[in-house]
Amino acid sequence: MSFLDSLAAGLSLVGNIESFLALFMGVAIGVIGGAIPGMSATMAVALTLPFTFAMQPITGILLLLGVYKGGIFGGSIPAILIKTPGTPASSATILDGYPMAEKGEAGRALGMALWASCTADVISNLSLILFAGWLASFALSFGPPEFFTLILFSLTIIAGVSGESLLRGALSALLGLLLATIGLDLVYGTNRFTFGDPNMMGGLNFIAVLIGLFAIPEILAMVWHPTAHVGTARSLGKNWVSFADYRRSFKSIVRGSFIGVFLGSIPGIGAAPSAFLSYSEARRTSKNKENFGKGEVEGVAASEAGNNGVAGATLIPLLALGVPGDVITAIIIGAFMIHGLQPGPMMFILNVDIIYGLFIGLIVSSVFLFLIGTVAIRGFKYVADIPKRILIPAVLVLCIYGVFAVNNNIFDVGVMFVMGWVGFMMVRYHIPAAPFLIAFILGPLLEDNFRQSMLMSGSDPSILVRGPITWFFWAMTLLTIIAIVRAGVRAVKGTPALSPKVKD
Amino acid sequence: MTFRTLGAVCALSLGLAGAALAEYPERPINMVIPYGAGGATDISARTIAEPLGAAVGKPLVMANVTGAGGATGSVAVQNAKEDGYTMLFARVGSHSVNPAMKATLPYTLDDFRFVTVYEINPVACAVSPSSGITSMEDLIAKVDEGGVTYSSSGVGSLLHLAAVMVLSEFGVEEPLTKTTHIPQKGGGAAATAVLNGTATFLCTNSSAIASFVANKQLVPLMVTTAEPVAGFDVPTAADLGKPALHQLVGWTGIAGPDGLPDDVADKWGAWMAAATEDPEFLEKMTARGSVIELMSPEDANAFIEGQYNTFRKLVDDLGMRIEG
Amino acid sequence: MTQRQVQLRLGFGALLAAIFLAVYAIPAWVSSPSNVGNVILSPLFWPYALSGFTGLAGLGLVFSGLRLEDTGTPVNTPSENPNAAWLRLAGMAVIMGLTMIALPRLGMVLTSMLIFGATAFLVRTRHPVTAVFCAVIIPLVLYAFFAHVAGVAIPQGNILRLP
């Protein structure tokens, strides 16, 4: 069957009102679900799953994909407006999105988030359609040693998000790594820092830590100084992103999208590290480097491009290999199986109409995301106008509901509170939160893949340089570290005592 | 307040309690799923929730409480009120492998009362096509050469124990030292590890690898049931003369806290009988490779006890138990 | 607090934490089976490595702090009335503590109403009537959404049991 025949077959499958309606509904559900902290894209997809059982396979899957795509964008709305990431993937968006909202530019930040998301979505979908086969075989060459080197390289992002002091960034990261060791040991199943509490055995819930670290310190800061915001311009976000903004950030968006496609096609990494990597790359190469972290629109664009770039690409291992890349695609694979479809190489031969139908649906979903996102932003941005001392208690209550809903566990609410105090102390001592978060995500992966490699080789460390992929990442890591050290040396040598800024 | 009014109040509340029990369930029932969304337990639980909810007559509220290989959710039910309004979807991993392998587990089998086991999942072993292994004999021969590894979804999971049990049944004397266990995080990652050559083989629920087998990405070696499994064109444990492996199957059941009243357990028995008759449920579950086999509360307890003892003996013989 | 003080305090804090981890916390709270074949594979390896890195970061912070001259400029904008601010923070800690006790008993809806009210008055809201109104409405709306749309088993109380 030629490409055109496949395309026609796909079109005949999705060319009906029902499919497009499902896709549209899906995106709408996703944006709303993603915008509610604790609901997250994962839960929105899980909740929609039972409704797809009764539908045609393609309609049901399009509905779920719509929820997924909408959810990843939706998470940026609360990240920008109330400093609470709706999904873990949008935590990088906080770094510049929330300062923009504080400056009264909520509308501009949300607009840029949407434009960047849609652009990244298109790039990601096109990559899926064009390179699925090639990237899939690439993904399978990632064993534990390759993962270990990739994650080691990703940890160098910490330098990019440390802000004014690299040492304090490192301290923050170490705290994240330490807290991530709580739970059961991977290789022996023994307890680490669990104090015999069964709730601790599962480790600290990621979303509870995330919300605790970002949203609760904001509440405590308000309690500490209730009138600090009075007089600052946090009024109506009437402003909107301009085309000039978009053009200026375009390079970062495209770079972020490809970072997303690359990390998305490798199972097991997920959208949050991709957003941070894209952000730190944008910061490294930007002319407005100084402004990053203080409300730079390019920072919002880079993070959102990074996380939405993952959304299409995670379907590469799913469709081509039948391997889910993250929790959400694991749920979507369930929907395939319920309908008797078995994702994998054979699907490209047996169900080519469904594959092409999905491709067409995905392309259309970017358009829907743009339309629904525009409407959603208009609705949500008035949150920025609620009196702050009403908004803050509301955010607290919302966080409690949301964090409970993630795992139906009151213990997680306690984790959120405790992390809130940790986060507040970190703010007082000017320790950046982003390195903590990156380390908390990547730390367990680093340790697990290292030990898995050692198990594979019988503790022979030479497995860590076993092939070109590992060499590549070792070289990248080395280059980045050299660049960081050189920048540090230059900072120490040049302009001393100009400001109380720390030199390290 | 006099004693008489106090007595009256007590009598009244007792009467109310009695009435409430007689009318069980009078409000929605919380069903705890100790594993994450999209997993085998979750899909099974949510599939039965529909016909079961109709039989119960009150809504069933499904709650995923994940962590520590099912222990977090199990403990939530262990500590819940024994009124039948908090029930657990128990699974082979959380309620027979974990108790057999982990001395550190915060619960034992005695902390739960099983009202049913309704689903059996055959276990299949598989390797990657590039390994050149096509039968169990090949695999055992490879083990003797050394360097064979197996993946699992974590320490103390069914996959971990299954691989060891299969090796030991096929005459490998010291499976713990002759082969290496490479634990992964989750069943999906375990299958991927075999796909990309990180591990040599894995033994897991047939439904988890059915699509890989259909796509010829994995080569199945055997299934542990007595009957052949659709889609797996391989010898059964019975064909290979290893009937002891029939014990090695996955299952899903429903349990409450230990002190669950008898009438509640009886009601569950009746509801499950009605729910498992549902043709749509049967069709969906069979399509996923499950065998629907409803057990009464007594049968379920005996089945789990039997499986636990088999596993416990193997674990003790090999010194696999996780202490501390 | 000046920049110098921040660096020094963090540095000494990190050093103390590293020593505490290495001497007490890891041996006491991380268990390792006796049959570990290789030290690299031990569950203790990674925590010890981390405590070592923490110590190094602490040393670095102390040295960079010592190199700084004391400018006397505080890094945080001071609160208008530090005593009242500390009291309010303590109040928030009490609210959070009580929340953890009340959640399983009163249920999530009633507890949230109380938290909302208490927090709003703790930060001295200018809209007390709106605050009370929202304190009642918002938890109910969230309950309706999470319990009936999202199907989450929101904890019910002993006093109030919502449909």
C-alpha cells in the first residue's frame, strides 16, 4: 500500500464528526484537568479511559490523546497564575511565568505558553510521523549504561537554573537527591529512611513535594508579610503576547521542541526534565541571560516547548515498539489493548489505517489546542485579579484537595506541608528550588541505572563506556563541566565587590 | 443524664448499628487499588467495577493508593474500619509473593479476610529473539555457561520469584548465584529490559507480553498453566512435566480487614457471583488473556494460603528472604 | 542576614548535616543485607556518597563566605514588625498541624472550611465577608468536583457526611 493509499484509509477512518468531536472534547477536558493542581494530565487521562471502552477504537484513542495534549498545556496555567504547577511537566514554566504574572503580565506569559506549546506540538507530531521508525530503533539501544550517562549529563542542567550562586544550587540539588533516597532500595528491597512507616516505604510522593516546594512557601511568605504585595502591579492581565515576542523566542522554541522529541522518544525520562533542559539551554544561549528567572518571556517559551515537544514523541516508542514512555502512555496502551489492538511493528502492517488516522488526528489536535487554549486563557487569567488575601487561602485548600487526590492518601498532605516549610527556609536563604526538583526526579534514575549497569557487567565499570552513545554523553558532560568551571573562574576574577553578589 | 437514658441511647445506637449492618451497604464503598492507573490490577479492578457496582446497588469509589509494591494501599485497608466500606483489590504480588519474601512487610496474610479471588493470569517466560534461545532447554544450557540475567518489576515482585522458581524447577541448583537479577521499576520496564538486551529473560503474566509475542519482538518459552494459553504457541508446564509450576500464576481478588463480619463476606460472595456472569466483563477479561475463575471466600483463602506456603518454602530453601 | 552570613550559615549547616548523616543517620536508618557482594551495589553506597558531596558543598560555602567582605546589606526585605510576623508563622504551623489531626476525623470539607477561614484572618484580609462566604463555598465546590466528577474518595467526617 502506498503512502497515499494509507493516508486515504486513515482519512476515511477519522473523517467523521464523531472523531473530531472526541478530539475536541479531549483537548478541552485536558486543559481543564491540567489546570487543576493535583488532577494533572495523568489523572485526567485515567479518568477518561473508562468512557472510551464503549467507543470505536480510533475515536476513543483520539479522545485520550486530546486529553494528554491538553493536559500538558493546561498545567502551565496554574504554574503561571498561582505558582502551583498543574502537572509536574510545567514546573519549569514557574521559573519565569510566575514572576511575569507578578509584574502584571499574566496574559503575555499565558499567551506565549500557548503559542510555544502549539508550535512544539506541531514539530513533535511531524517528527513522530516522519521519524517514528528510525527513532524507535534508536530508543531500544538505550540500556542502563546509556541512561546513566544521559542522566549524568542532564544533571548539569542544575548549573543553568542555580541563579546567583552555584554552590547554593548544588546544596539544593543534594537535598533533593537525599530526599529521593527515602523508600525501598531497588536492588535489595531494604528500607532507607522509612522509620518503619508504610507510607514512607513508597518514597515521598513527587507531586506532594512539587506543590509543597512551590505553592506553600508563597502562602507562608504571605503570612510572614501580608501587605508586601500591596501597591505592586499585579492587576488585570490584559496584555497579550506579541508576534515580536514569538519571533524573538522562536529559536528557543524550536530547540526546546527537538529536545522534547529526543527525550520523549526514549522511554522513561518524561516531560519535566525535558522542560528544564530546554530552559537551561535557552538561558545559556540567550542575549537576555540576566533576565532569566525574573520574568523573561523566552524562558516561558522554552519550558513550554520542552514539555509539549515530548507529548507527540512519546507515541514513537508506544506505536513502533509497544513500549510506554511514561505513566500517561502506559494508560493509553491500556486503551489500545482493550480494543484488541497490539501496538508494535506489526501494527504498521495490520492496522495501517488506524496509524494514519491517528497521525491525522494528532495534526488536527494542535489546531484544537490553539483554539481551546485561547478561550481557556481568557477565562483563567482573571484569577490574577482576585484579591491576593482571598486567593491565598483558596490556593491552600485547592492544594490540599489536589495532593490528596493524587494517591488518596492523607499522609501526602503532610508531606506537602513539611516540604512547604523546607521551601520557605530555602527562599529565606536564597537557595533556588529548581535544582532540588531536577535532582529529586533524576537522582533515583541515576542511582538505579548505575546499579543496573553494575549488575549487568558483574561490577565491571567499563560497561559505562560500552558504545558511541555513552561516549557522546560523557563528552557532553565533560564539555559542560569545563564551561561551568570557566564561567566560575571568570566570575571570581572579574568585577569583585561591585555588588554583594556571591562569587564562586 | 440518668442511667436509664444512657441505656436508652446505647440501645438506640446499637439498634441503629444493627439496622445499618442489616442494610449493608447503605453508602458508597471505597475500593482501594494498591497499584497505579493503567496497570494489570487497575484495569482488572475497573473492568469488574461496572457489573459489580450494578450488583451492589451502591456506587463503588475506586481509589488508587500506590507505593512500595502494593504495601501502602494494603496497609490503608489493614488499618481501616472493619465495616465493609473499605475493601482492597489484592493481587498476587501484594498478598502472596511479598509476604513470602519480605520480613519487613508491615502486614501479614492474617490481617486480611479474603472474600473472593476472581481472576487467574497464566505466567509465561520469554526471551528476546536475538538471544538465539528457543526452548527452556536452551535457556538452562545457557545458565550453565553463565552470564544469564532476568528482569523483574522490583524486588519481591511476582516476576522476581517466578524467574527463580522456574529455574529451580528446571534443575538449576543455585539460581541466585548462577544468574543475576536486574530489577526494574515496574512491569513495563521489565519487558523493555528484555527487548533491549539488558536482561536475558523474564517470567511474567502472559497478558503483559502478549502484544510483544504477537509482534515477534519476544519469543515465549513456556506457560505455567496446565492448559495452553491463546497466542502462546509453546509447551505448558504440564507438557514439560513440571506440575509444581501450576502454582505459579497471577491472580486478583478482593479482601477486607481481618475482622470483616460474616454477613458482609457472604454478601460479597453473592455480588461477585452475579458480577462475573456479566458477558461483557467476561469478554473483555478473556480478550486480555485472563482466566475468570470465581472462588468462594473459603476457596480463596485456601488457594492463597497454598500459594503462599509454596513460595515461602522456596524462599526459605534458597535464603532469598529480605530481612531488615 | 547579609550575603556573608547566608553563605556561612548554610555552609556550617551543610557540614553538620553531612556529619550527622555519615555518623548517625545512615548507619541507623538505612539497612543493608549482610550478603551484599560488592560495595558499589550496597544500598549504603549512594547515601554515603551524597553525604560526602554535602560536606564538600558545605566547605565550599564556608570558604566563599569567608572570602566575602561584610557589606552590611541585608538580603531579605525586613518585615514591618518581626515579632508579629513570627507569631503569624507560628499560627500557620499550628493550623497545618491541626489540619493533619482534623482531616481523618472531621473530613476534608469541614476541615478545609476551617483552614480557609483561619488563614484568611491570619493574613488580615480586607474582605472578611467575602472570605467567610468563600470559606464555605470553595470547599463545597471542590468536593462536588473531586468526589462526583473525578470520582475521588474524599475523606468524609464523623459529623458531616455529604452525599
